Amino acid sequence: MVIIKEDGTRQDIGIYVDDSDVDPCIPSIVAFAQNGELLVGEKALRQAVVNPHSTIYEVKRLMGRSYYDDPDHKFVYRVRPTLKSHSLKGVRAAVEIPCGKFRKKLVQPELISALILRHVADHAQRYFGVAVKDVVISVPAQFDDAQRKATMDAGLIAGLNPVKIVNEPTVAVFAANSLTEKLLAANDEIDNSEEEKQRHTIWAVVADIGGGTTDYALMQIQGSFYKVITTDGDKTLGGREIDIRLTEEMTRILEKKYSHFNLNSSEFQQKLRIECENAKIVLSEKQQYSLTVEYVDQGERTESLPLEHLLTRVEFEEYVSGILEAMIKPLHSLLTRAGGSITETFGQGIKAENIEDLYLVGGTSQIPKLKKLLLSYFSNVKNVRHKDPVQLVSRGAAAFGAALTGLVQVGKMPRIDAVPLPISIAVDMDDMHVIFERNRLYPCIEKRTLTTYTNNQNAIVIEVYEGEGRTADECHFLGEFELSGIPPLPKNVPEIQATFKIDTNGILSVKASYGDMVKGMKLDVYSKSGGMIGKTRDKMHLILSQLMSPSSEGQAKCELLEDATPMSVIPVKPRKSNVLKLSVDSKYDSVKMVDSSDPNALVPAIGMVTVKGLVIDYDSVTKGTNLDIVLVVDLSGSMAGVPISTMKTVILHLIDSLKENHRLGIVTYATNVFRNLELVSCTAGNMSRARDIVNDFWIMSSTNLYGGLLSGLEMAYHGGRRSRVLLFTDGHANDGKWIENDDIIREIVRETTALRSRTQAQVMLSTFGYLGKHDELLLKKLATYVGGGTYNFVNENTALASTFAKVLGDAIHTIAEKIELSITPLDKVQIVEAITNFQTRQESEKLIFEIPSTADQQSRHILLRLAVPPTTEPSIHAGLYRVELAYTNTLTEREEGSEEYFYVARTEILDVETRSRDVDEQLNRVFVARQIELASKAENREKSVELLKEAYDKIQKSDSKSHTLSVCLSEDLEQLIQDVEQGDFNTAKKSLQDSLTSHWQEKGGRGSCYVTRKEDKLISIFTSLNKSHKWSGTDIRLIIILAFCSLIVIVFIGYTYKKKSGQSKIVSRDSLNPANNSRLFIL
């Protein structure tokens, strides 16, 4: 079995053969030579100096990553953003190389990695004398799932079968033990051996510091048994940063010595970087190194001149000391993260002085000063294992592979891999609900029962994230999929079963089902976010085969690569936006390249801009909503200081936001329980009284948590309405009837079950903890098991204010104001028309939309008709727009905003899959509205039915026919067709007219997919249009549609449009008391 290790600087072949000393190393470099030849490994390295812009190295830094993860990209070659796999979901980094004198080509990191893997596998194949197929590939422990999937894609593109993706630090320990026969006994024998069980437990740390990453793993070793406890590190910090830093310093020093030379050319910098890497390696063993770089002045001389500097180890360590110290920093979080699980499992924490064994892996780990820093941190280390550090991971993967094939008998294989970062799903306003905790061993599986957030919600969108943040903005988006077909039912009633599974390679898949309608529906999340679709992978495999085969004379290998062409939409990573979100999208029809005889002709395209997160309009939608709010406040001694002052400020803000149809109650507790304010309507007088109560809060003594919470819940249930109970406490009960956490939870569940059966009230409990000094586990369980609400961690005033808005929802009138969205053409592009119900104004080239603070839905669309200038060739993009959103967050009183750009590319270079279903749906809605209006004015029944059926047929033929809004439109049309065909024609015509307005709902009709409030307007914006524009047939059809739309008084943006409002809300209610399942959920 061939074992391939990808460490960012080289590829190792570890071939498991007894007493084998074969261990060739190949540089991880690919080059497209000036003579058109493809070079891999040593050959590519040798020509890197003369061809720096076409020599690609350290590609691991780009695997599965967004371009914006590391926008500096300090490579000699150019890294540029591109859309991975022609998807609109993410911006991936790719490499742009010159091909000939004038052309640019694009090569994906997965293809570069595949070329290296194929080259290494061919070496192993020649050694074995047999074909190589199955491989084990090792990756840094900090690789996320997108990076792992990209690595697997690279193996598949190379024509290999990656049977296992393994973490480098853990297989390094496997190597150190298995090669001395410590792990080569059957696991059954290990489990049953009293001698093994009684052996001394050794705590060990693996420091795997190579060219590209810094990885640490904490392990427990007991005889022949070992377990990975946790991992940590920095996947952007390695030997490369040392090379870059040293190159910068040597450039500065040489410029002082040789001031009349230009040392910033790419060729010289490449030479210097290679020489600095050699210096780093030599100075790990010697005290000095004579650094020499050949300089050639192209302007005056052809002979080379050596530039020299004697570099000492002391100098070297001084230059890179900051980087070496940064490599130590992850050790603190490594031990901190391990503390909880170790204490729970072994009854003790773990400290640096408990570490007895230190494994040094990777070439960078051999730098003497770094060794000193590690040994200083782990002061009680007894054994430092660093034999063969460069190839230890490769040998470990080889041993692991040998065990997989049965070459070595180890019984049941140990589970050595853990989830590097938490895997979560987004719930209510992008909060994270954790599915897999960090360090969870895999393979593993988790199940959740999800439910709906709004009445009659017919679909949910499951969004999966990775990371330790508390909101979606702070985590890495992995992927999403929609589960539709849920019948119209009250919220919290449907039970959607979701299964999350991480397989042996650390790849996540998600399956969701509702009854028999979607049984077996399953989606590998990373087919959209972290991996390629099969068609794209097959295409790359074909390109790889052609690249590695002999080429015809005069044919450059780079010609086989993709043209460096911008895709249809490339969003730029936005500035963080807490409450509102911005998205851009586009759609193209079949427009051919412009006739060269008409160079001024403009080509039409459709774009769409969406503002997400606008709060539901309280005045028009929730005015009749009755809501009781009961505050339960801990006034014990531990709440003194910042917690109580923070709570006072935010409660007063809440009181100012309440309406008269709300009721407010306040309960406080310490040793005793006080009902400070029974439920009262929120009149001006009552709210003044409530403010006085809050301002008079004062700290008392002990904590009667059970009594205070029970009193608040009783007040809410006896109110007989929809209620939300908010508990503010740090936990830590020490007074009252029940003190222990388990007793409190058990008795509160029992009491609330009895209250629910007697009152039938709908009560939700949410809990708030302060500043990290609270009992988090207790508060989570109370929110989940008792109240179906959320647990909220509070560390500052503004965070608590935002959390209130999420918990109380419609109790907050607005969350943003002074909202403006602007669209600015940056190239020779024009906005011909905008279909929207927002007020607009024009400032020079910028078109500005004034957006209200509240809306009748949570997603608003602006359809744009664009005029795109001609292009001289398909590989050139046609236009660029900047979209900006700015507003004031009313909860935090901060100015916030986001910004995105999108490129518009010519249609003929776009794949049909780039068409957006969302844009398609909005066009369908406009077309359906036009047809309904024409049908309402038709002279006879037959013509009216014909127009309605034409609309129905168009939807059925569209790409988005199965999407939420299109399904709703089809259902509306079916009902209207039936009314016209079977009922009185004049009555039916009146129904058609009513269906275009909110009157339909007022008269008992079901919610329309395209109705807004009747006071909304259609605003059609026309800007100057090039008079020489030559209209195509498609263009004219679009103009006809838009012209009819301008006659309609109402913008048909769906009042009950579920896709962009309710359906994105997910409620989780798994692992709860069965008696509560009818209403318990996590918002």
C-alpha cells in the first residue's frame, strides 16, 4: 500500500516493508515550463528561479479554502478568486499562470495536488512493480471538512482510491509505537490484559510543525492503548512563514550592501527564498551559514554576480523569534480545551507539567530555539522523541495502511481521529446549535427532531456550519439544503427527522425526512461547499491524464487548462453585519456573442439583490398578537456589580419597546421570592411603575433558584396566553426547597407538566448566563427540557440587547433603521430598469434604494434589468457592480453594513447550472401576475383559461418548478383555473382581480404567493440607455414582460412567501420530555 503525506512542502512515500529503509522524498512543486512541458517534483524545483510565475508550490494552503481566508497570498505566482465548481455558494482560491505571451490560464488547487499525488503514486508503482490504486493520505489535524473533501477530490482526480484520510499527529504516534511493536497486538488481547490495564498512564503531546501548518495533539498512552484527547494548532503557520520572514530580512540586508542593484525582481526573490529555506535547514544543525545568491543585471551584463552574507544561528533566531513564539501559543488552548473532558473522564485536569512524552514531528520542529521553547513549556518531559521527524508521519500512515490491508495483525483498528471543530446548524437569526462537539471521535452519528417556526410553513432549510462561534457570521459555512413538501400545519407540529453522520474519512453527510413524502432524501453537504460534483471531477481527471501524457510537438501543456475567466457572480466577503444580510444573484438567457459589425450593441441580463433579515411589520402583521413577558431575576449576592447593572439597562430598553397588547410581569428572588409586578398591560402608567421596580433592584443574600423560577412559570401559565419567561441568573442554587441541579430540573419539569395540562397556555422559557461565571450546563438543560427556549451567554451589554430581540421576536418593533441599499456600476454597464416597491433616488451613477425599517416579509428582492456592453472575446468579463447596504442597528445603536461585488460575464461562457432559481422564481411571479391581470380582463371564459394555463405551463417548464415559491404559484393557478372553468365567469373575474391584492385574504382566500399590502407601489426606474442598442428577440420579450408589470399597482412580492421568510427558521426539539413535544423547541 502506498501512503502519501501532504505536508505543504514535499510528498513522502512510506512503504510498509519489514526492515525497509526505502523512503524517497519528492518536492511538492508543479511547473509549466516555458517550452510548454509539465514538470513535477525535483524538475519543477530546478527551474523555479527562471520561471517563478508558472511554478506552483505549497498548494496545500489553498486546498478547500476561500480566497478571502488569506487575502495576502504571499506567493510569487498569482492567486485569484474564482467560483469553485461553477457554484454561487463560495469564492475559492485558484492559481493564475501565464500561457504564451498574452493569455492567462486558471488551475484549481485540487488539480495541482492531484498531479503531485499521481507523480508520487507512479514512483511507488515502479518500486512495487504493480499498479497502485488504494492510498492513505494524511492531513493536518486542523484541516476542516472542506479541506479534507478537497484532499479526497485530489486523490480521486489522480485516479487513486483514498481509503482513509488520517490526521498527521495521531499517525505519528502510531508510527513511533507500531514500529517498535507496541501497537501490533490484537485489541482483544489488550482489552483483556490486566497487565495492560495496570500500566502507568502517560500523557503525551505530538508537536507536528512542518512547512505549512502547526499541529498539536494531546494523547493518553497506557501500555499498548492510546487515545486522542484533543487537537489544536494553526493551519496558516509553518516553515513557510519563517522562509518569508527570513527572505524579507535578507533582502533588507543585501540592499544595504548592494544598494545599486534591483533585488525586488521576482526571479531574484525566488532565488533568495530557496536559499533562505536552505539556511533554515542548515542552521538547525550548525552555528552559521554562508548565504549566496547569484544576481544577474539584465540591463547591463549577462554574467552573474554572487551576493553573499554570513548568517549566524543567533541572527536567524532573532529574525524569526516572533514566529517561533506564535507556534507555541496553541498549546495553551490545547490543554484548556482538554480540561473539561479529562476532568469528567479521569477525575483530574491536565497541566503542562503532567506531560511526560513529547513527539517532535516535521522539519520545522528541529529548529533548536523552537525545541527550547517547547521544553520550557513542558518542564517535566521525560522523553523527547524526534527520530526521523521529517518522515515519521509518512511511516505512521504506512503502518496504519499495513494494518488496514491485514499485512500486520492489530485486531480491531483503534479510533484515532477526532472532529477538529464543532459542527452546528443555524437556528433562529443564525444562532449555532451544536450537533458534533469538538474532539468527538469519528465515525459518529447524531439525530435531531426538527420542527417548523411559523404556521403553514412548507419547507425548512438546514444550514450546516463549522467553527466555535456563537453565530453564523463567526463560523465557516459548509453547505445547506432544502426539505420541502411539508403539509400546512400549525408551527411546532411537524416532526422532521434529521440524521447527521461523519464517516471514517471525516466527511459529513446529512439526511432529513418527513413521513413517506421525502423518505430516503439524503445530501452530502460538501457536494455544494467542500467537494466537487462528479462531472467536474471527471473533467479534471481527463485534464490530468492529458497533462501527464506525451504532448505533440509545439503544444504547450497549459493550453489544456481553463481560461482565466471570471464567473457570473463573485461576491466579496462582506464586513460583519449583525442583523441584516445582503446577497446578490443573476440570471442569463441565451444571448450569443455580439456581432462584430455592431460594436456598440448592448446585451440584456437580469440581476437580483436581496436584503435578508428585515423584521416583520408589527403594525400590519402582529398588532393583534397578544404576548405575556415574565422576567425572573436573580438578586443574590453573586449577581452584584456588572451583571445586575447590565441587566437593568437592557430590561429598561425592553420596557420601552413593548406595546399595549403585551403584558409584563416581574419576579425576583434571593433567599425569598417576590412577585414585584403581576401581569399588567403595557400602558404608560404600568410601564412607569415597571421602570421604578427595575431601578430599585438591590442585591440580597442566597439563591433560591427553584422557588423563583417556579413562581415565574406559575405567573405565565395562569395568565392563559402565549408567554415567554426570561430567567436571569448565574445558577449556583444554595437555598430553597431544591438545591441540586438534577433535583431542580426534575421538579420544575414535573410542575410545568401539571400546569400545562390545567391551563393549556403556551409558555416558553429562555435562560441568560453572565460573563462566564454561571452554571452553563444547568441553564442549557432548563431552557431545553423545561421551556423549549434558548440558552444565551451574555458577556457585554450590546450582546444582551441583541439576544433580547432574538428571544422576544415580535416584542421588538424594529431592529434596524435608516436602511439604504445602493448599486453602483463600476465598468461600462447600465441599470436599465429596477422592479421594486422601495423608494429610490439617483446620485450620479449610483442607484439608491430607501428601505423601510419593517417589512411584510423577511426577505425583499430587487429585480434589475442590466445592459451589458459587448466584449471582444468570450474570456473577458463584461461588467462589475458594487452593492452596498448601510443601516443603524437600533439595539446596539451602531452603524453597520455590508458590501458585495458581482461580475457579469458573457452568457456564452456560462454553464446552464449558473442560473439562479431565486431569480427564476421572481420572474415567474411577475409573469404570473401579468397573466392573471390579462385573464381578469378577457372577453370570454376560454381566453381567460388559456392565459392562466399559459402561466401554469411556463412555471412547469422552468428550472425552479420544484422550488417553494414556484410550487405555491402553481397551486394558486390551479385554484384560479378551476374557479374560471367551473364557476360563474363574472364572479371568477372578480376573484382574479382580488387575487392580485390583499383583499383576497381579507375575504377568506388563502395567502397568495405574490400579494403584498395594497399600499405598496411598483417603482420602475429607467436610466439612460445607449441609443445604438440593438434589441434581440429575448431582449424584446423581457421588455414586454416588464412593460406589463409597470401597469400593475402592486409589486407582487409574496406576503406568504415561505422560502425567504419562515422556512429558513429551524426548530430543534430532540431529546426532550415526551410530554412537552407538542411545543418545545429551540428558536
